[in-house]
Amino acid sequence: MPTWAWILIVVVAVIVVAAAALALSARRRTTRLKERFGPEYDRTVEDSSSRRSAEKELHAREERREQLNIRPLPSAARTRYAEQWRSVQSQFVDAPASAVAAADDLVGSVMRDRGYPMDDFDQRAADVSVDHPEVVESYRSAHRLSEQSTNGEASTEDLRQAMRHYRTLFDELLETPADEPVARDRDDRDHDDLRAEADSVEAEPAETREETRR
């Protein structure tokens, strides 16, 4: 066999090995990003022109997150915010739109205290997605419903859903231990109580609600 043929075989072999290594690396990267971002990975792929573009974006989010000083809240701050949430939730029955706006502000305050930049909502959601990928889409939905409420386009049920979405992220951001009062096992009861109370008030005649408030 001539020398050039041996050279060609070696070159082809090197190319095949390199291609296999690149393919393996790509599969490992995809697996890691799927494990890290969960449903946010699929959403990003759907919104991107290609899987490669989506994975590049997710990797950029990770790199940006490494530059941020995200810190846990002190115990006193978590307790204070939990009390503020209960106050906001209690407003829902009489003023659901105002309660949702207050919930949006409260979640923003928690994020700011934890170190998340607050300038742009889309960037904020992207930053949150690195640490809380399971709930970031709930945050987007809550924010969207909050904006619709401002424009008078959200129903009471929409606003109730927004409160649930905000609470989901709120609990994640507080990083509350399971044995503390605002743990997730109590959250479902809060949501059920909120709905039951709101439905009860909506069913009352207007004059009855006015007498009750007096």
C-alpha cells in the first residue's frame, strides 16, 4: 500500500475519533443541562432556533450566575417576609388585584435581598432559573398575570392563580426548613383557605359584605 494511502487512513481515523469525542461531549453536556434545568431546558429549546443555541444560552446563564453573590436570608428576615406574605394574602379577598401587585413587590424584595439583579424582568427570570428551574415558569406566569391585572384584563381566577405562582417562588426563595411555619405542607392549606374565603365573599350580597366590614 502506498504511503499516501496510509496517511489517508490515519487522517480519516483521527477525524472519526475526533467526531466521536465531540458527539460524546455534546451528549454529556445535554445530559448535564437537562439535569440542571429540568423543565426550563425544554422550554428554552422550544423558544430557541436550535438545541445548540438553547444550550449555549443555558451555559451563559450558569456563567453569569457564578458571578452573582446570591446569599441566603437571615432567619429574622425570613420570619419578617413570611409575616408580610400572610398580610398580602389576607388582602386578596377584598382587593385581589392589589394583593397580586403586593405579592409581586414582595417577591422582588426577597430577590433583591438575596442578591439578584432587578433591572430587567427577563434577565431576572433567567438568573432565577439557574437556582430554581422548577418554579421559574410559574414566576413568569405570575408576572404576566400581574401585568394583565394592571390593564384590567385578568379575572379573579387569573389573579388567584398568580398568587399561587408567586407563593411557589416565594417559598423557594425563602429556603425555609420543613419544620418552620411557612413550609410547603402548610402552603396548600393556605391556598385552599384563600379560595374558599374568596368564593364565600363573592357569593355574599354586596350589602352583606359592607355590613361585615363595618
